[in-house]
Amino acid sequence: MATQLESEAHANADAFRTEVRQFLAANFPEDLKGKGNLLAGLDGPTSETAVQQRWREAVGERGWGTPTWPKEYGGGGLTRAEARIVEQEFAKVGAYNPIGGMGVLMFGPTLLEYGNEMQKRAHIPPICRGEIRWCQGYSEPNAGSDLANIQTFAADMGDHYLVNGQKTWTSGGQWADKCFALVRTDRSDKHKGISFLLIDMDAPGVEVRPITMISGTSPFCETFFTDVKVPKANLVGKEGEGWTIGKRLLQHERTNISGGGRLAGMMDQSLGDIAKTYGETDGDGALADKVLRDRIADFEIRWNSFLLTARRALEESKAQGGVSEISSVLKKLGTRLSQERSELLIVIRGLQGLGWEGDAFSESEREDVRGWLFGKASTIYGGSTEIQNNIIAKRVLGMLDHQ
Amino acid sequence: MAVLSEEQEMLRNMARNWATNESPVSEFRKVRAAGEPQAYNSAAYAMMAQMGWAGIIIPEAHGGSDFGFLSAGLVVEELGKTLTASPLLATSIAASAILLGGSDAQKAKWLPRLASGESVATLAVDEGAHHHPLAIGTIVSGGRLSGRKAFVPEAHGANLFIVAARDGLYLVDKGDGVLLATRRLTDQRSYADVAFEGAAADKLAGGGDSLLDDVLDRARLLTAAEMLGMAQALFDMTLDYLKQRVQFDQLLASFQALQHRMADLFTDLAQMRSAVEAGLQAVDAGFGVARSATVAKAEANRVLHAISNQAIQLHGGIGMTDEYNVGFYLKRARVLEASWGSSGYLRDRFAALSGY
Ligand SMILES: Cc1cc2nc3c(=O)[nH]c(=O)nc-3n(C[C@H](O)[C@H](O)[C@H](O)COP(=O)(O)OP(=O)(O)OC[C@H]3O[C@@H](n4cnc5c(N)ncnc54)[C@H](O)[C@@H]3O)c2cc1C
């Protein structure tokens, strides 16, 4: 028998569900139904249509694009349960969340934890409204896996910092308004000499050069800083705390790469169903190619247990309050499986699955080829698979360094 | 490495020098940038033919050098290392079909032209996106061939098609009744769907019932030789990179996890090389070709797949850029993996040939 508290909670949930439905009925435009949330992604220039803009503003006003963030900074102020209702109701009518990007996925949660009051008031609300795009200024030519080796220097000029150096692989750098960067404020200590600094991308002295990827697109850049003036108010935490803050952000990044909507969305259609549209089936509707059928089933079983692992980790980390080192397991697993899936799609489609251009390939066939190539990066960025293995072995399992 | 004769060693060194100096990957970049459907440099192919490479498997009587398949494989391997775009592979495969199934007159007509580079030829078997030589709908009646072939390699540069019809292989000149529709694959080479609409066809009447299978085995072997070159080049490139790149104040090559990864790939590469070379030698010996060609292409698929993925991974971000060469190998690798038999197809064929 339900307790009084439980039935109250149910009544509240029902009321909230009704509120979400009413909001959608009033605000979600039919023509955006089923459209992806491209604009809110990490890349792609801002080229919103008026309809898309209205939808973004409507969601942004409620704070429902960042549902669990505090209301006072423009978030939805919702409980997890309520956030899930928003997600469910949006999905039911084919509505996407128009608020996204690195601000939502990585920077916002980190600033909420480490930023001062002024910084939170300045930076969180525009993220919740999807107005400001952030990029990640971490990697440098000689600081990839060894991120703490960054050399970009922020010199203390009294009332401001003067930043000089080069970042690379800056995703969306050419479209971003602002950059959260790891910079060196002290050359005498590798880790304690790092600070977390917010830099305007349109400040004088910031230059970006897009890099073309093997997938044919140019979603990332080299970013050069030459005598860039940055106000001291843009330092997050204290000088020297950048490594701690920066690593926290990486945990959010990992969780999002693996558990995020992208991977889950990708799996909407089972490979088996796709294979049936490309290959023959026998009398019972089973794939005639038994070798392929076996491979697909093998993959989908492992994908299934990945989703279960991701869900379990999410529940456990919520109980413990926040992301944890299990994010390394999920990142490593999710990215490997998504790469495997792309490879399997090619096997299913044969040469039809390797098209580069031309109308003889469907749009999804072409997109999947680019996605296959772009996806090779997922085991490299956000801490490569090898680095995740090091983290698992050393921090989780307590195995020792080479002595 | 197979034990080579002095001549074979000279041939290999010549190919290696030419590929390194005259046809580095930057040449393929030019071909890609030009964006022509033919997708190779005709002048470069003329040079290759002049050096005798198009006639390696062709008898001396027909203008070739009759050096055999291992020798042809050596050259194809070296060209694979630098991703040289050329119709050498396609023409050699087509030449093997004429050799196996052609009449004296057909040989006399075509082989000298193929050996000299004057003509380019290609094999057209599959009618869908998967290798499936049993599913052929192409028919010939009254000397006229009709059917559709999918993803025919080097179709743009070819003057001659060796076409599989239900009742055998036919020579079809590019001309009336032959229509090309370009298919741009991720490797940016020449592919086209070819529609034959009552094109004049001349049957390869020799070679017996197994002609198509025998030709396909040669296609698998020469393709595997190109893949071997690609795998070797990727492996060398990656090893070099690990010995140069410093992270955590150490060379990447000093990390045991990566040492073991490379040791595993090195082992795989040894397997691939043995399988490919043994297959080529089997053709020269005229013995056990079907089985060894199946093993060779299956191993080539498996190992190149692994090495191409690891090469990107171990290069980190730089490997993801178009400016770096690794991605080109990855793209070409998948296309070749799917050509003349995917891993699944070849495993099935191996089991069938082995009687289980
Ligand atoms: C598509 C893409 C987008 C990116 N976006 C951003 C971005 O927005 N902002 C940003 O700051 N960075 C970004 N990056 C950079 C990314 O974080 C780095 O590429 C990554 O940290 C790896 O660094 P690296 O490329 O220098 O490779 P390296 O560190 O040189 O690594 C090369 C190889 O060595 C392995 N390796 C390194 N150290 C060890 C070790 N100790 N033990 C075992 N193996 C090891 C690596 O795993 C890898 O396989 C992006 C990268 C890509 C590819």
C-alpha cells in the first residue's frame, strides 16, 4: 500500500507531467518534429531559423534544457524525477532539447561547483538559454595525453593576465564565443602551476585556424593566443587549482561521451533491422546470412550490457553525489562499442556502406561513413582509451606504477 | 619475406625506389584534388608499364616478362605502401582471366596491349554491394551481353571489361551499349556501376568450369598483396611515430602497453605476409590456389583492419587530420576488405573448401 508521501509524490508528478505537455502544446512547432538538435551540438555554425530560435528561447526561459541546474542561475531547478518526465514528454512528441554544447555538457557543471557567485551569475544563465557557445582550450601540440604539460602562459600583469601560447584540436573553436582554458601561471610546478581561465574568443590576439579531418569536415582548430588580455575576474578557483578543476571537468566530459544521448540515440534502430533491409531473410524472417547474424547478435548483446552498466553507474553515482571514476569504464566501453557498430554497418552494407558522395548513396549511408571516420576520434579525445585504462588500473584497482 | 630470386629482388627494389621517389602519397593527394573519375595519373601508369610491370604475369610471347604472381605481388605491395593509384591491379587481374580462359587469338589480341600499357582492363563480376559470384543475372544472347555490374574498379580508365555472365566470362570492349555511372567511394578511386545493354561480347571459352573461381582467386591474391603493402606501411609509420613522440617526459615507445600492442601487430603482420606470399607462390606452382588464396585474403582483411584502426589510435589527434596520411590507408583498407570477399564470405568459403 502506498504511503501518503508516495501518493503525494505521484500526484505532483502527474501535475508536472501535465504542465510539460501544456508547454509542449503551446511552444513546440510541428515542423521541428523529429529534427536533430544540430545547433545545440558542439559544432556547426549558428544559423538558426526563426522557428528554431523561438523553440530554443521557450525552452531556455523555463530552464528545461538544463533541467536539474539551480533555478537562481537560469536552470530548471527540477528533481531528477521531474527531469526524466521532461525528457519523456519531449521524446513522445519528437521534440529535441535545443540547449547543448560544451557549456551544458562540461563547463556549466564544473563552474557550478568551483565558480564564485559572480562567475555563476555571469556565465550560467546564457548557457541555460543557449546563447553562448563554449570551447575547450586544453590540448596543445605537446600536451595531449600528458595534459599537465601545457605551456600556454598567463602572466600576472597586476589587474589582468597576459596570455601567450597555442592550443590545438579546439573543437568548435571557430564558432565559439568563449573558451575555458588550462593555462600555466607557474613554471616551477607541473600540476600546481596550472590555472583555469575563461577567455573571450573575440579578444584581440586570439586567432583560430580550422583543421580538416579525415571525415572531410573541419570541426576543430588550432588556436593561437598572442598577448591576449584576460581580466583577473575570469580566473576560476585560485591560481594553481586549474588541474583539480580541469580534471573534474574531464569526468563530466567522459560521462557525456559515453552515457550521453548521442550514443543512445544512435542505437534507436537495431543493426539486425538494418541488415534485413540490405540482405535476404529466410522463411522465418531471420537473416539468411548466418555469419552476419551471429556478429550482430554478439554486438547487440554487449551493447545491451553496456546500457545496463551505464544505467547502474548513473544510479550509483547519484547515490554518491556526482560523477566518479566509473566514468572511465563507461567512456572506454561506450566509444569502443560505437566504433564497432560503425564497422558493422559497413559490413552489413558492403561497398554501398563506403560511399563518399553522390546520389547513389542515401543520405544516411553517406552520413554513416563520415560518422565512422569521425568516430575514430572518440577513443582519442576526452582521455584516450589507453589513458582510461591507466586510470582504471591505477586509481580504481590500485595497481602500481613501473618501479 | 619469401626467399626471392635475384631478379625478383631487383624488381622489388626498383618498385620500392619508384614508389618512394616518384609516387609518394603526395601524388595520390594530387589525384584526389583533381577529382577526375578516372582517379589515376595516366603518365604515371605509362611509366609503370614501360618498366614492364603490367606484363609481369604475361608470357614473353605476348609481350610480357612471365615473372609470375609472386613477382607481380611484390610490385603491387610496394605500390600499396604509398597508395599509388593505378589500374595495374585491375589490369593484372583481367590479364590473368585472358591467360586462363582465352583462345590463342584472344591472347594475341589483348595481352600485348595490356602488357604495354596501351590498354587497361578490369574484371566485372558482382552485381550488388557484396561479393557474391553465384548471384549473376547477366546474360548473353546472340553475342550480345546485357546486365548490370556494381562498383567496377577502374571502370573509367578501362578499354576492356572481363564480364561474368551466367554461362561464363566474356570480353567486352568499352563502346556501344556500355554505360558508366560513377560511384565515389571513401577511398576516392575509380569505381562505377556499369550497365551493359546488348554490348558485343566475346566468350573466354577455355579454362573449364572453374574459370571464374580461378580468376577470383587471383583477384583476391593481388588485392591481398596491395593490402600487405598498406599494412606494412601503416605499421612502419606508427612505429616511427611512437619512437618520436614524447608525452609524460618519455617516448610513447617506452610505454609497455604500447610495446605489447605493437608486438601483437607485428605478429599479425608476420601471419599476413606468410599467407599472402604463400598464396602468390601457389599460383606460380599451380597447386592449391583456391585454399591459399582464401586464407591470404582472409588474413589480409583481418590484419589490415586491425592495423588501420590501431594506426589512427596510436597517432592520437594528428592521425585524425586530413593532412596526415593515415586516414587514406584506413579508407582504402575498408574498400579492399569488402572487395572480392569480406571476412565473412572468405570464412564460409574456407569452410566449404575444407569440407565442413
Ligand atoms: C576530434 C577531436 C576533438 C578534440 N577536441 C578537443 C577540444 O575541444 N579541446 C581540447 O583541448 N582537446 C581536444 N582534442 C584533443 C584530445 O584531447 C587529444 O587528442 C588527446 O588528449 C590525445 O592527445 P594527443 O592527440 O596528443 O595524442 P598522444 O597523447 O600523443 O597519444 C598518442 C597515443 O599514445 C597513447 N598514449 C599516450 N600516453 C600513454 C601512456 N601513458 N600509456 C599508454 N598509451 C599512451 C595514446 O592513448 C594514443 O593512443 C580533440 C581531439 C580530437 C581527435
